[in-house]
Amino acid sequence: MSIGIIGSGNIGSAFARALARAGISATIANSRGPQSLAALEAELKPFIKAGTPLEAASADIVLVAVNWSKLPQALRDLPDWNGRVVIDANNPIEAPLFKPADLGGRLSSEIFGALVPGARVVKAVNHLLSHLVASDPTEEGGRRVLFYSGDDAAAKADVAALIERLGFFGIDLGALAIGGKLAQFPGGPLPALNLVKFG
Ligand SMILES: NC(=O)c1ccc[n+]([C@@H]2O[C@H](COP(=O)([O-])OP(=O)(O)OC[C@H]3O[C@@H](n4cnc5c(N)ncnc54)[C@H](OP(=O)(O)O)[C@@H]3O)[C@@H](O)[C@H]2O)c1
């Protein structure tokens, strides 16, 4: 399965590092163009290649990690997702003010889902600080936990398999209406917990 990453900041590049550590290839994109990613590409060669958002978005599994207010612009000009799997790693809050976005009572993943029509959305990789996504998931003697949730069982199975290959311990939180709420930041009880599964 091909993998794309839209957003090359803290989380996008941390996910790229996790993939490269596991020997998994991916295309990563940002707003400034592939040439701005030369250093990351050099660090993570031969696994991580810089591309355009369109190239990253055409992968089978696409992780999106973009500042909340910039998501509409980042996702606006992409073609229909056509059933591909999109990992929502985003949180509705951003630097420098860290003021929660007004979601009008909706879950952030519902709002995100409307920006990727035709995609099968799985919420994951949003609850950990980026350095914990990038570092060895076994460094504390067990396997670091990553949560995932979604409404499509096959899409969740694809993401669960990827989490497993990365060396994390995946925990299925159920449907987006349940898991999205538990993992949402701010608001849910799970964000920022560095949980490790032993045994
Ligand atoms: N930081 C964390 O520890 C953490 C943890 C969990 C979840 N998150 C969530 O992950 C998301 C990203 O956070 P971050 O800390 O990684 O942010 P960040 O370091 O500011 O990176 C944001 C990335 O989004 C890209 N971007 C912005 N507009 C774009 C556009 N129109 N097209 C393509 N790419 C665009 C930026 O491109 P340029 O590089 O070209 O500017 C940048 O690479 C946020 O929703 C955040 O809440 C963050």
C-alpha cells in the first residue's frame, strides 16, 4: 500500500521518521513545494520522497497533519478521494494562541471528514506529542500506544496494520462518534498520554 503525508511540520515529519525507521516508503508534501523538503528527504532516504500535495494525496493511505485553520485550503483543490483511507491526525487548536476552534458542537473529525469527500476517515496519530510519534515506540520496554477510530472497518484494519508495522500498539476506540470524542484535543481524556503496553 502506498502512503502519502500532507503537512511536513511537527507531526507530518514525525510520522515520516516513524515510517522510515520501519523501512516503509512514503511521499510527503507541504505548502512550499518539494524543494523545501530536501533536508528531510536526505535524512530519511531512500524511504521518504518529497512531492506535491496532489502526489501525496493519490496514495492508498494519506495522513493529513496541517494546522486546523489551514485545512480547508490544503484540501480544497484535491480530486475526489474515491474511497481511499485518510488518517486525520489534526486537532482543532493551534499555535500561537492555543484557543480551541469553535466546532459548533460537532466533532473535529466530522468537520475534517467534510473536507475529504469520498475518503474513508480514520482518526489516529493525533493524541501524542510529535517527538513521541518520531521516537522508537519500544524505547520504554513495551510498545507505545496509538489510538485509532473510524466508521469503516476495512479502513481501520489498514491503519491498524500500519500501526503494527511501525511497532506501536494500536487500540481501536470504535466509531468516530465514540473514539473521535475520546481522542479529541482539547476535550477528550486521552490526548498527550504516553501509554505503553507491556507484555
Ligand atoms: N505538534 C504536535 O505535537 C501535534 C500532536 C498531535 C496532533 N497535532 C496536529 O497535527 C496538525 C499539524 O500540527 P503540526 O504541529 O505538525 O503543525 P506545523 O508544524 O505547523 O506543520 C503544519 C504543516 O502544514 C502544512 N500546510 C499548511 N498549509 C498547507 C497547505 N495549504 N497545503 C499543504 N500543506 C500545508 C505546512 O506547510 P509548510 O511547511 O510549507 O508551512 C506544515 O508543513 C495540527 O492539526 C495539530 O493540531 C500536532
